[in-house]
Amino acid sequence: MKDQNFVNHIRPRFIPDGVLTILYTFCLGGLSFLAFVILGVTGFLLMFHYQPGDSTGFGSILTIASVIPYGSVIRNLHYWAGQLMVVTVNLHMLRVVWTHSYKSPKQLNWLIGVALLILILVLDFTGYLLIGSQESGAAATVAVNILGLIPGMGKGLAQIMFGEPSALSGSTLVVYVWHCVGLPIFALFLQLYHFWRIRRDGGVRPL
Amino acid sequence: MPKQIEWTRRAVLRLGWFGIIAASTLSIDPLVKYLTSKEDQLQSPLVVYNKPLDKNSDWQSAATARVWVKRDSRGAMALVASCTHLGCEVTYHPNRKEWLCPCHGSVYDVEGRPLSGPAPKALQRAAVEIKPDGSLMINTAQQVEMDYRA
């Protein structure tokens, strides 16, 4: 069991010559994880001043960005790290296809990666809703209506995912909880499993 | 001849650690300022009481804040209903003509002077301004004496 331990797989046991070139992976997975860590830290800080809700969301964002000391730095770091992560995650996927890294024995890790891509996109979308602008209200309305088209469970699913956003603001307590607690924790553990599988599947590059 | 720095892996990693420690140190002050900011929860010390207040009325609660008002033959007065012991909200009981604190049992007389319990001093009085329309503007930031009247 000892060599199945996660910690023992953070560093590879040996590194062959020639795999250290940056041109193989372009560090895109690592950049995505770096962006995820920045998002976690800045998101945690934003929670101290952000007030979710139909009438308070947008106003508290404006207050953070204009009045709170260093609030604009933290808010912009969070925003741009989110944009960066969506870009690097997609490029990472492109690289995996390019180098045929989805093939056996790494099929499972490819599927985990697809799940992570969807999670990151949902996180990006819920973050957009939490801005609480009129655009976010329109986006929330569209999302609720699309989910509602699923026969039988659609309405309930939309309620669980978004609560009841108004047409003028997508910021609800339900979206807030998913964005700040539920989805990030799920994404974090899936990423750790993703990294562990790299080593288990024979990856020899350091992370 | 100055010694040439050799950029070994170890030297680069050491520089990295130094950078991380420097960045962390520099971010302490911004973080403290960010986390202690109260700019988004500004609280005005001003309280408005706009219901009619009879002459020689008993204490009336302003409802929106911990402020009670009263008017006697000399004018209007306002009292901040926070216990002087540890700050719990005190309530006026008209039948007993006393202020009672629910937390540690302090009792004040009708003027807010402590009668029993741990309360060390009288309830705070606040400055009152009578507006032309008859409503009262109470400034809880401005403390006044017990015989103050507006």
C-alpha cells in the first residue's frame, strides 16, 4: 500500500533525460492549478466583503472594487485568474490530444479531465452570475430556462443549482454556496486525484 | 574581480524562496487593511423619531435603533438603550418605571441611573434636535448630561 500513497507520488522516482523540456506540456496543467490556487485564496478573501443577494450583490462588488483598501487588486486577481484558468484548461486539453496522452493507460484520467473542464466552466459561469449585474441576471434566466427543458427533473435541478434569480441579478445565496463551497471542494479533490493518476499511469515528469 | 554567481538549481530555488517570503511579508499590511475595512458597513450615528410625541410622555422607543425618546415640560431628551455593563440592549418597563437589562440583571431607574446589578454608570443620553416639522433628530455620537433638553 505504501507506493499507492498520494504523498509518495508527488515527486517521480526517477526522471529520464529529455523529458524536462517545457515544449512537451507547456506547463498548461500546472498553470491551471496555479490559477486555481490564486482563485481559492482571493475568493476566500472576497467572501469577507461580498454580500450575495438580489439587491446587495452588485453593490458590494462595486464597494469592494472602489472603496475597500486593496479590494480592487483582490477582485481583479480573482477575475483574471478565472479567465486565465478557462484558457489554460482548454489549451491543456488541446495539448493532451496533440500528444495522444488520452490513450491507454490514461483513459480514466482523460475522463476526469473532462469532468474538471465542465466543473471549471460551471465555476466560471456561477462567478459571472455572482457579479449581480443585469447581464448576469439575463444569463441566469437563460440557464434556468435551459435546465427547465429537461423533462421531469429540470425545474428541480434549476432550483437546486441557481435558486430563484431575478431577471436583473443572478446573485442568489444558492449560487453563492455552490460557487464558494460545493464546486471548489469537488474540483480540488478531483484535481488531486487527477495528479495522482498521472504518476500511477506512469508519468515521470515532476509536476 | 567579483565572484561570478553560478545559477545552479539550488541557487534558483533559494531565490524563489526569498521571493515568496518577500512577497508574503509585503502583503501583510494590505491584507490587514482589507480585512479590517468597515467601509461597506457604514453606520450613521443619526436616528430620526418622526411619530408624534406628547408633552409629559413616558419613554418611547425609536424602533429602528436602540434609542428611546421622551418629552417633559422642559423639552425633549433621548436615551441610548445599551447597558453600561457589557452593552446588552435594555428595555423600559413602564409599569415598573425602570430599565431592565436581560443579560446580567442590571436595573436602572426611570432617568437611567443604576439601581442594582453590575451596571457601573447611568445610561447614555444623546443630543436631540427638533426639526421644523416636529420630528426629532437624535445624534447618538454626541453624548450629553442627564438634565439636557432640546
